[in-house]
Amino acid sequence: MPFSLPELPWAPDALHPTMSKETIEYHYGKHHKTYVDNLNKFAPGTKYESMSLEDVVKASRTDGDKKIFNNSAQVWNHTFFWHCLAPKAGGAPTGAVAAAIDKAFGGFDAFKAKFTEAALGQFGSGWAWLVKGADGGLSIETTSNAETPFGQPGKTCVLTLDVWEHAYYIDHRNARAKFIEAFWTLTNWEFANKNFA
């Protein structure tokens, strides 16, 4: 079965004006799609072609197969990222993830500042993550390029922010800080709670 581009969880214009339809069309319709297309180019004839996307990410990391890993992980990362956003979302978290944030960071404002700092400080292309550890506690991680906490032992991805420049250049040019600020008005805490559970 060829790998497919998953549908967005909302319409391409649903995040407007915070995130423009043009950004979604390029980010999802061009960049995300290219990772899917590349995976479908590289996987046939290998053991990966019959695996689920999640298993491909894990196996290719273990195998050190960079071509397969980079593209499969980027398909997974982007799919996860789209679900981290929602129209009429944002604000402070609720539920179990809110309590865990309070415990780990001393409150939402402190977490927001630390996550923002991490996302701003990620050099070059990459991702900022809220990760649940094996002990149930939360931490902030950043990864470069396609790297992801997904599939690493004891780690569960709760939330992510894509800080590759293609995620924000149309709307904010090179102003990553403005993009991060906008992210907090779209953060899908309902999805984060599902991941944390």
C-alpha cells in the first residue's frame, strides 16, 4: 500500500487570519506532500513498504536509513503538528495536561515562556516538543530537521511546534517569534490531553 497524505483536521482556511490559507496550501500541499511522495519513491522493494508509517519511523531510525527516516518522520511530524492546531483554540490548557504542566513547570505562564524560548533557540530547521516521559512527567525538547521523540523508548509526544522556516515565512517572513506567538492562539489542548492520557 502506498503511503498517503492524511487529510487536514480542518479546512485550509480555518486558521485564517492567524495562519493563512496560502501558508497551509504550501506547507501541507507542497512540503508535507513531498515527504509522502519521497517515501513512496524510496520504500518500494524494501521491508518498509508493507509497514505502518509509525513502524517505518521506528525501524528506519534503528537501521540508520536516513532517506527513509527523514521522509517518514517528517510525514509523521507534520501530521501530528496539524492536529496540534485548531480554530478557536489556544489560551490556557485544561484537564490532566494542565495539572502536569503546573507540576513540571510551576504554571502555564512559566511553561509558555520556556517552550517559547526553546522554539526560538532551535538553531535552523526543527521542532519544539512537549514530551511525556516514562514517569508521566512532562519535559520540553527540541529536535533538528526530521528528528522526533516519537518512537524513542519511554517518550510520548504531547504537543509540537514546527519551526522550519517554511512553516511561517509566507505569513511572518523570518520573524519566528511572531509565529510562535500566533501558535499560542491556535494550540489544541484537547488533542494534547488525548496524547497525555
